[in-house]
Amino acid sequence: MRAADRERAILDEAIRFFAERGFEGQTRELAKRMGITHSAIYRHFPSKEALIERVYQEVYLSRWSPDWGPLIRDRSQSLETRLTRFYLGYVERVFEYNWVRIFVSSGMKSFDITGRYLDIVRREIIEPAAAELRHELKLPDVKAQPLGERETELFWGLHGRIFYLAIRKFIYGTPIPSDLDAIVRDAVLSFMDGAKATMPKLLVSG
């Protein structure tokens, strides 16, 4: 097997392995599972941390669409439309066994995959969406009055509501609705109805 093909095979199996065992799984066990020597892994990945970094790039960064951030900022569409389009695409890309299980596992260990990924969500989706909601409701611009925690928590609540479907399916192993598009649209619609009533009050109360 060519070196590039062997590296790819190790990475693919490592994704499945860590999704099943979590990051406490040992590379010796991974090598045994693949039928290769332990040293063969380290010829391609100098450390377990380096292998985990490649898993992060493959599972998370490769699934993040560069179009999502600009979509949230596109004022030619209503914010409800933008959020719906984002979450429909998000569900399609991240509701996947390996993605969800590695995400949850890394959040409970010393690896910072979860924190780094959520920082992207905050920077590209949560804070811009909160700013766009202010604009849509003709509330003070964030330059005049910075975003508050209570504002951004509204959007984290929406994000968590949708992602919890993946937790139910891939972590708890419980059934979820078959028509996720309808669930996403309902979640965004109910969120927007509530946010329109709540946001002006948050800005007044500080």
C-alpha cells in the first residue's frame, strides 16, 4: 500500500475508532484493530495528539461550509429564511454518527476539539445572527450597544434545540422524527416569534 493510502486508511479507521471508544482509546488498540504494527501509525502521525488533530480537520473543518457565515449576514433575505437555510444545511452535514460521538467525547476529555468548533459557531453564526436580529427589529446597532450574553444565549438555545436531536439519535439511541426539515422549520419559526417579543426587553433591561 502506498504511504498516502496507508495514512488515509489509518485516519478513516481512527475516526471510527474514536467515535466508538472515545479519545481514551489507545493507539495500540487501533493498530491491533487494523492488523498493523503500532509503529506503523507513528510513521504517519508522530503522536496521538497529531492523529486527533487530523481527525478534527477531517470530521469538523471539512464539514463546515464557508457559505454559512455569509448566509447569516445576507440581508437580502429575512433572518428567519437565513436561519432556516443554515440549519437545514447544518443538519444535513453534521447529523452523522462519527461527528456527533467524537464531538461529545472530546467535550468530556482534555482535548479542545469541542471548544474550538463551538468558537467557530459563535463567531460565524451566533453573534452575527444576534446582530442581524437587532437590525431586522430596528434596534440599536451593536456598535452603539454591544451584544449582551442574554442575547447570544437566545441563539445558543436555538442551536442546542436542533443539535439535541443528534444527541438523542447517536448518543442515547432513541428515535427522532423522520422529517427533520419540518422540525428545523418549526424550531426557527417558534424561535423568531419569541425573539421578536423578547429582544427589545433585553436591550432595555441591559
